[in-house]
Amino acid sequence: MDLAALLRALASEKRLRVLDWLKDPEAHFRPQTDGDRVRDGVCSLFIAEKLGVSPPTAAEHLRILAQAGLVKPKRIKQWTFYKRDEKRIAEVKRVLAKAI
């Protein structure tokens, strides 16, 4: 586990909000034309809209989360959808609990 990448990913309030929203995507994001919000993830454009940032800024936040293994990207047509990697998040919680 790359602890530095993980801590970098968790060091942003915006990224923490995204992780929180993705726990329950149906409650936090409007319906999508392509992809199921739960099964496939949420379109990066919807995430950018909710964060109040430009799509490139959201893409950078999502790239950092993906590099840390906290979210999984999935391409559908020309869009990228993101969902939490619950197995990895549970592993991270265990590692951080031991470190404290």
C-alpha cells in the first residue's frame, strides 16, 4: 500500500466529500442516461457539478482517488464513471487503525 498516495488522497476536503457522496450515489446524484449510479458509478461530470468545480479539476481529484485505490473508474461510451472500492477502503481503515 502506497501510504503517501493514500494520505495525499485523504488530505482534501473535496475528495473526502466525493467519497462520502459515493457511499449512497442515488441520494446524492441525479439519474444518469448512461450507466447505473450504483453498479457502474457516477459520471465524472455529475461529480464536478456537485463539487462546484470544472470537469478538469474534478478529473484531477478523481485521478488522485483512483491512484490511491479508493475509487474505481469505468468507461462507458465517452464518459468515465466512478464508484467506491469498498474492499480497498476497508483495508485502508484497518491499516490506519493500526498506525494510530
